Amino acid sequence: MTAFDVAALRREFPALELRHDGQPMAFFDGPGGTQVPQRVIDAVVDYYRTSNANDGGAFATSQRSVAIVDDAHLAIADLLNARSAAEIKFGANMTSLTFHVSRSIGATFEPGDEILVTTLDHEANVSPWRAMAADRGLTVRTVDIREADGTLDLDDLRAKLTPRTRLVAFGYASNAIGTINPVAEIVRLAHEVEALTYIDAVHYAPHGPIDVQALGTDFLICSVYKFFGPHLGALYGRAEVLERLPAYKVRPAHDRFETGTQSFESIAGARAAVEYIASVGARFGLEEDHELAGMTGRRRDAHAGMRAIRTYEMQLFERLLAGLREIDGVRLWGIADPARLAERTPTAAITLAACSPRVAAEKLGRQGITAWDGDFYAQGLIERFGLAATGGVLRIGLTHYNTQDEIARLLESLAAIAAGDGVTATA
């Protein structure tokens, strides 16, 4: 295994060369969308140059387009360890795909059936199920959290699972506070009552490997622009579940769940994003890794890449967590115990006694340090914490292209903000 070379990887991301008022930009806004490597930009541009056509044509550009799109389905199947490219469906974004497929899933339910959602989730995995339930006379129950550490209350989940539960919708990880759920255990509990599972993996996908076969989930959905690609949603659906769902589509559509003409250029970029992740694995993954037994080629490299990314990111997060603890007036929401870092992503949600999250984000932004503030559509969670009226949280999201120097710069700036001083930290 070659040591993780963040400097080499950073050279693949043109945006990391940007400067603001003479200072290098430091990107901690990854949970809202990551930067992209040059190969993704090239893939989108090259699609327009060489393959820009609708599918099904008897001519070269259409045939090239179809080949790219087919391999992109396979690339996402590789990333998620799906059995088949046919189990992958693309759409405009996670929200649109979930609204779409929820209609098909809901058509198989009866009035009085129950759906479980959670307080921890992004609204895109809550609102579609509530809307569908209202249309079909279903009951929606909400699984609560443990407020002390922002983890899902599995006892509450067990209590709310009943023989009428038909679907459990939950997140792989919280996009607001970084909590990683015990996903395999939740799938097992849901399947014990013969309920389907629908996992929102948007926040987790940039930070660790996903194996839908090992999880046994029925559905899993993610957003390509959160893992170094273009704006695009990608849905995994277990083949035997997809096959028995009714489809809402026009009659001649070639796919039962990909409605209309897709964004083929974005799909080309999605393939390139997976190939970038695979290149990380080929360079920095473990040569012998029993977790990857049975995987070969791009599939193995992509999973090795995500494992290498996870290791590096959590080393960065340890430094961030230690630094935050040293700043008076800063509170970290969610899991704060350094011994429990395996239960979270490298995403920190903080509040500062000195100012609102928005003011802190603005001060950081003036220094070329990007961080999000608000609720990030995790509205139920921020309300549960009692933070909605005060602007939510300041979210610091680490990605594998961040550096120790950037962490030091961020902590220096946060310390100045927490002290009520002007932001004068230098790059």
C-alpha cells in the first residue's frame, strides 16, 4: 500500500487552485456538494464533443452515447456492489427519484399500512413518504433519536415496527451531524416484519464503501454530485423488488423507472467520478484486504478507494475534533467521543456562543473558507435539538482533498470568531 498522497490527489481538482482576496480557498462545504476532478470535467465536455445524441439511433454518436450510459450504470453498480447494472436507475437528483419511486412503492400498499421515517433524516427521505401516505390513507410514524449523542433510538424503532409496517425509510448517515446508523441491523429488523427498506446514502457515499448486497437492503439512493461528479441522482433497487412494482412511465420508454430523456452528459461524468474513486483505490488501497474478497477490477478498486478515503478523512477529523474541544464557546452536536469515531462521518455540526451560524459562515467566507449554515433540509433534527429559531448549526464537512494545514487555518479562524474578534487568520 502506498501512503495516501493528498497533494497528488489535490492536483486533479482544478477548483482547489481558486483564491479569494489573495488567499487559497479552503473547501469545507462538501456535504452540500464536492468539487470534481478534471477527468469528470473532461468526460462531460467530451460527451458533448463526440457523443451528443439521444439513445436508440442507428448512427455513431447515438451508439457511443448508449455505450457510455450503459457503462455508467455498471460503474455505479460497481461502486455500490450491486449484482447488476439493471439495478441502477439514474434521475435528476435524489429527491426527484424518491418522489418518483415512492409512487410505485405506494401503489402496492393498502390503507392502514404503516411507514417508518426518522427524526435524523433529510426531508428528501421523509416528505415523499408523507405525501404518498396522505394520498393512499397510510400511517407514517417517526422514529426518534437519542438527544444526548444524536443517534437513532433503536428501542423506539423496535417499538414502532408492527406487522402493518410496509416500509422503513432511513439514512445511512446524517447529513447534518454525521451520525452513521447501524444500517445492516435496521435492515434486519425491518425485514423481520417483512417491510421494505429505503436507505438515503447521499451523505455517506463520499465517505465510505457501500455494499448493498451485504446490507440486504431493497433500495439505496445517492447523489453523484456528493461524490465528485455532476448533479445527478442514482438509485439502487433490488431486482426482484423492482420487477414486481408498477411503473409510471410513457408506453415506449425503454426503462421502467428512468423517465424521459436522461442527462447523458451528467451520466458520463458519473462514470468518470467512479473511475476517479477507483484510481484512488488502485494507488492507495491495501493490496491484501479480506473485505474485498470476490471483487475484481473497477469494483474492487472503487471499494478500496473508498476505504482509503475513509481512513484518511477520519485522521483529519481527529485533528478537527481535538481543536474544536480547545475553543471556548463552541459546541459540537452529535457524537463527540473520540473513541466512537467509527460511528460518524467527518462532518462536524457546531454552534458558537459568540454569534449565529450564519454570521460565522459569513466571516469564514470572507477568508475564502467555505462552510454551510442552517438545517440542510434535516429540518426535523434541527427542530428536535431546538436550534431552528437560532439559525441551525454551522456545518464543517471534511473530504479527502482537505489537508492538515487547512484544518489548522479553519481552527484559527473559528477561535477568533468564538472570541468575538475580527477574523484575521492568514493562510
